Amino acid sequence: MLLVVFVCAASAYLPDAINAPEEPTSAEPVLEVPSSTEPVPEVPTSAVPTERQPPQEESAPKGPALTVPTSTESASTGYRFPNVHLEASEDLLNAALGSNTRTQGPFSEIIRGSRYRGMSTRDTQLNIRTLPAENAIALGLDLNVTVKSNSRTTQQRTTVSSASTTHINAIKQASYDDNGWVLKPTEANARTSSRITGVRSNRIIGRRIAQRRARSSAYQQSGSVRYSVARRAEQRTRSEFDSTTQEMLDSWEEDLDRNFRQPLIERGQLPQLMSKRSTDDRIELTFLQATDDELGALTEFPTPLEQPQTRDMVLRLHHSALNNFADGMFGGRNFREDEVAEELEERLGRKLPGLEPEDSANLWSIDFADEKPLRFEFQEGVATVILEARGFTVGQKKIPGARLSAAYELSTSEGKLLGTRLDRIGISPLGSENEVGKVGVRFQVFRSMLRRRFERVFPAEFEMIEFPTPSTWPARASLHFATASAEDEWLQLTCDLPGKETNGTSDQAVQSVVTFMIARLSSIQNLIAPNGWQESLEPFNLFAQDSHPIP
């Protein structure tokens, strides 16, 4: 099933030269035996009959009957319901975006005419709250900073040392609607406490008198100094929080345009954000992945497996979303295994089994069919993927077009997604009406070659430890599978953060669909945690940097 990852996750980012369609030599590939001047595929002798044998039949894989998807037919407004639905909990937002940082460093500040120097430790915590809103996403950003400092100030050859603590609380509201992000001014308040830890005078004559006067003066001024420091902390925090939040959102938008919107706009595959809302504990988004002449979902979303509020992520995916996307992105295009494997490893931060080339001198490539290159179906508890290619190459060797299919059942156990293929991979000539049919000796040879390669892509069994997330996400934001269902054209998945119970039962799904959706729905990923989010949050560590010297 990882062929879906192989193609889908990298297609929007690979150079156009890789994705450029090739001119087909005919409407349907003709199975040809290579001539003596062409490279001949190496086939085990056991696979090549020595005598003429009657044609063999390919048995159909087990699973529900494969229906012909209608996503490319003329669209009707009654059949364009949103076909992607995502819910993310407040806990997930905080796990992915929230931060707890500690910084230490020296400071030097003038307060009420006196110069204070010392060292401070700043603990900064950023929390995200979801707020109820219709037709918008409303968020509350809570910044809590605790600054502990040891400072000293010297006047008239007498040094006063002190220890202080400043608590800063800042609140900012941000909402996303049809016009983009709307930010409200930051509200901040601070309070300071301090104590004198020592007084030292360098005078030889009158040292005790100088120390006593310095201590008395420090006590008398401490209240006004604490007030000045607290007000300065509030002012700086408001200014920094406002500017840094705007810079962060601008960075997110720029990253979203560069890595998601623009590549998909160029290929006419940008999904429409149909609705958005937030509650007091989660955000909900719906999308329509369909061009003007394509269908979306035929019905509204199915009944949830359970109350979604109990899970940290809920994904509901109609098969038309994948099918429509595949039509626009893969029809007539050619992909080579090594290029996409490298692209996926860079973007997902991990190598995916089944995509690594076995022989760098004989790389595989796939030339997708012009129409219906990939099809997904979710029926009767079974998730099925169908691949149609005009041809394949292995090094310089050519393999004619074929239709491959695999059907999977899954179960969840201890947060893992376990998959079992129902039968062997179905492989038939391109254009064949049925999975069961007679084929010639030549195609039997090609079928053996295809089966050996695609057994690594569509394994008999697989285990998925966690839901694929961007490589930049912290470990605390990893998602483990809770439940899954593949019924009535819909795939439904729910996931939990680490440490939560994931003992729900599941029906069936397909591993590649899960990975495909993370790599493909970059809009959702970037809305929640775009690439480089750690760098964009770094300024939050600086809000109280210059407001810590408390005598």
C-alpha cells in the first residue's frame, strides 16, 4: 500500500520535469515481446514455460465488488457535499504548538535612574485555548512568564544586592475567518516581589553608616521600583506579543502558500475550505476536494464511531477526495522510485518500507494511466486501492500496462494499526473488464515481475505504530490509533495523544490512505503546525527578556 505514499506525498513537490506527462504511443498498451535488439527482462527460468501451454486465469482478490467511481462525471450540486472532515482537540494543538521553555542570561537595565545588573532565569509557557465560534476558528493565546533574577546596583561606592520574582500573564485572542486572521490587542498584567539579600560598602571610613543608609533607602524605594518594573514588563510584553504573533502568522501564511497552495493551484487541485468552527475544546474543518466537473461526497458525513470529543483527532475521508486528487495529480505522469523515496524521507523525516530501490542499476518507474490512475473504495468494512498504469520500466526494460488491486482489513491494538491483505495482489492487463480472465504466456511473465516488486508496496501484513505526522512535531504530539471504519464510501479514523487509552475496536482501513492524507492535506497540517513552527515560536521566549531586573 505504500505505493500510494510513494506517489501522492511527493507529487506536489517534485520538479515538473519528473511529473511531465509522456505522449502515449496508443490508446491502449500492446503487450509486446522485446526484440533481439531490445533489453530482455531477466525472468526466472521457472516462470518461462518451455512448451506452449494453455492460457491461465488470474483469480480475483477477495473483498467487496469493485464499483466504478463516478467522481469524474459531470458534477451536480446535489452531489458535492464536503468529502474531508478534520477535528483536532485543544490538547492536540497544545501538544503540537504549545511551548514550555527556560532561558538564562545576564541583564543590564536602568530603573528610576539606577543601573541594575545581574543574572535572570525566565520560564515561559504558551498555551492555546479554543473558543466557541461559528464560521470561524477562534483561539485564545495565553502567555505565562516567571522571571527570577539576582541583581545588584551600586551608588556612592555602596552595592545593594537583591533577589526578585516577576510573574507576567498575557492574553491574546486570534480568529480565522473568510478574510484571514484577525488579532485583538494583547492584555497583560504583571506583579513583582523582591527582597534585599545584601549590602556592601567599599568605604574605609563610615562603612557601617553607609551600609545602613543604603539599606534604608533601598527599602523606601522598593515599592516604587517594583511598580515601575511591573508596568514596564506589561508594556513590553504587550508590544512583543502583538508583533511576534503577527510575524508568526505571516510566516505561517507564507509557508502555506509556498509549500501547499501554490503547487496545488498550479495543478488545479487546491481543495475548498467549506466550513470551519471551533468549540470550547476543539476545532472542526471541512473541505471539498473536487474541481467544477467532479463530484464530492454523495451524502452528508456518516454517523461517527463515537462521540468525537473523546478523541484528540478525528478524520473522516470520502473516497471521492482521493479519487479526484489522483485524477488531477497522477493522470499520464511518470514517477521513479528513487526520486520519490528521497523526497518522502526529507518531508516525513523517515524512510518508508517498500519504496527503497532494491537495485540502483535497475530502478523502477511507473507511467500512470491518463484516466483513473488511482482509485480508492471503502465498502463493507474493506478498503481497496486500484492502480492503473500505461506501463512500467525496470532500468531499460519495458513492461506493458496493467491494473493492480489490493484489499485490506485492519484492526487496532494498543494504539497500533494492523493490516492484513485479504488475498494476493490482483494483476490483470490494462483495459480488462474483470479481475478474472485468461491471459497469454507473455503477460504471465510480466505479472510475475510486477508481483515481486509490488509485494513490497502492498505487503501481506503491516503494522503502523502511529499516525504519520510532520517530522518537526515534538514527540508529545504523536498520535496513536484508537478506532477505524471503512463503510458506505467513508473512511473514519480517530487517534489519541500518548498516555490515553486506545482500546477502541476498529473495522477496516488502509495504511497508505492514512499516510497519503497527512502528506496530501498540507492545508490542515499547516493550519495547525506548518513547517518551521518551532522557529516561528522562538520569539515567545524573549517577551520578558528586558523586564527582569528587580532590585
